[in-house]
Amino acid sequence: MKVELHAHTSQTSPCSNISAGRLVKMYEEKGYGAVVITDHYSKWVMERNNITSPEEFTEFFLDGYRCALKYSQEHNCHIKVLPGAEVNLLESPDDYLLYGAGTGFFRQNPLLFRLPLEGLYKLCHKNGILLVQAHPNRAYCTPADPCFLDGAEVYNGNMRHNSNNGKTYKWAEENNLVMTSGSDFHEEEDLAKGGIITEEDFNSIKELAEILKAGSYSLIMD
């Protein structure tokens, strides 16, 4: 099964031009068996949409995932649609992908971007969530302290950025981090440029996180 681990919808992510339903349709037609909706979770998204309430922001953030899931259900799609997040913390421009967090986690823990990385790491571990730094070696990013990471996105397929994937792969290998790959899907040209392939079956984001922890997959590095 091919699994996309990094995809954004226009419902939630201001930088995406592809709607949730269209995203699901495109990935199913491309032969993927699952897609994790990792919409942007940040103060910037909150302010850009003139949101002031933590509860309102949480529901806005989850809208992309909900719309993708609804499309999948209404059109009898065979692709699994799972929740995720790309969190940007106030302390740095770096981004972090969360795998294993259900919708309840986001509702119970509002405004995650206010946490320091160490705090986010501890909260994720308390809830069995995998914390992966996205594209750590892009020009505006810096590899974080591996002590507060589970993994690193060693391959980012977005063609509009130089993510220095080779450098990240070496760094992740040296620090024994879980390695992931994702398309960083925002536009049509980003379709199926990354992800993983696994023979393990799963029905939830929690189960997918366990597959990542166990290393029962191979990386798609198109």
C-alpha cells in the first residue's frame, strides 16, 4: 500500500490550491491506499483567518481533514483518509509533523503552537504520537535537538523548495531517527512525489504510527 504522509488542503492551509475532495480523488486515482491530511497548524493560520477563540481555531484546523473524509465516504472511495498536522511553533520557523493524533487530541490540547519543542515532544509521547521534523534542512529551517524528536522527513518531494534531502537523510541516520517521506502536496505538480510503501494493514492513524515506529515500510523517493 502506498501512503502519502504530507498533504495540505485549501480548506485549512492558505498556501494550498487543492480542495480536500479533489486531493482525495487525485490520490486514489494515482493508486495510493491512504493519505494523511497534515494541514498547517500555526499562529499564522489563526491570525490570517481572523480567529480569536482556541476552540474555533481547532475546528477550522480540522476542517480540511473532515472535508476529505466526507468526500471519501460520500463517493465510496477505497483510500483511507487519516488526520495529521504540520505544526509550526512560536519559538522557531521549523515545522513538525504529528502522526498518531486523532481529532480528540487537538480538541483536548488547543493552541499547540504555543508550546516549546520539548513540551510538544513530552505531550506527544504521553499520547503515543510520533513527532517528526519536516524538511529540517530547508533554507529557513534548522535541524532540531534529536532528543526531542522521534523522526525526520528525509525526503520532501515539493519541487518549489530545496529541502536538501540527502543532508537530512544522513543526519537522521546518524541520530537513529525514524525516517519518513512526503510529497508536501499543495499543487497538482506535487501529486505522488513522496510517501511510503507498506505491506502492513492499518485502519487508524494510531496503527500507522506504530508501523512507522517499527520501520515496516520503504520510502518513496521519486
